[in-house]
Amino acid sequence: MNVSPESSDLLPREQAEALLAQHGIAATEQRLEIARLLFARHQHLSAEQILAQLSLQASRVSKATVYNTLNLFAETGLVREVIIDPAKRFYDSNLDPHHHLFHTDTGRLEDVPPARIQIADLPGLPAGTEVLGVDVVIRVATRKPQ
């Protein structure tokens, strides 16, 4: 059984090229492969998941290139980096304001609309600073039988 993603599961090449150009990123073949996979839909993928999916496509993109490209995408605002803990990061292709629900037993991350979470009061900010955003990650696990 062939489990590699179909070409329809990828963002069209022209759209990926335009997306990278809009963010001032040179469109190398490796960056295009990663962008076509990551931006095919709103999703949360780790670098390891991207590497695994690229290997199913017989891609020759290296691990270092995936990490460097994801860092570049995050630095330029093309993706949102969601840090679950120091060893677990996801790259979110949905840049609309939202929060996250992280399933600790499965490793799945899902979106939570901002209207579902109310933040009543933020702490005082240091002088000369402003709030750029508030990211909420709610960690959940399957309840163990009692």
C-alpha cells in the first residue's frame, strides 16, 4: 500500500513560491518542498513529522535543512512556532489568532478559537513594552480509570 501523500495533498508550487516571495524568502527547492507540505492546509507539524512525510515522498531534504527552514519561516512570520516544552515544538500554518489544546497522551495539538478563552487581566507590563500576543496551551490527557 502506498502511503505517500498525493500531489493534491500539497500546496501547488506556484502558491508556495508566491507565499515565500511575500515573506522575502528565496524559493530554493528544499524550502518549496517544506512549504508545499506545511501550507497545504491549517495544521500543526513538528520538524520530525515534516521529515517523515518528506521521506515518504522520496525527498532528499536533510534534517538540518528542515530545522533551518522552519526557523526561517518562524523568524519571518510565515509560521507560528508553538513551544509545548523545550524538546517539543510545532509549526502552525494557521496565523489567525487562536490558542491550543495539547493532548499529552497522543502528542496531538489542536486549535481553540480565541473566543473560547477569556483572559480577565494581564499583569502590569515593564515600562516601554507592549503586548504582542497571548498564547494559551491547555494540556490534557485521557482520564485514568479509578
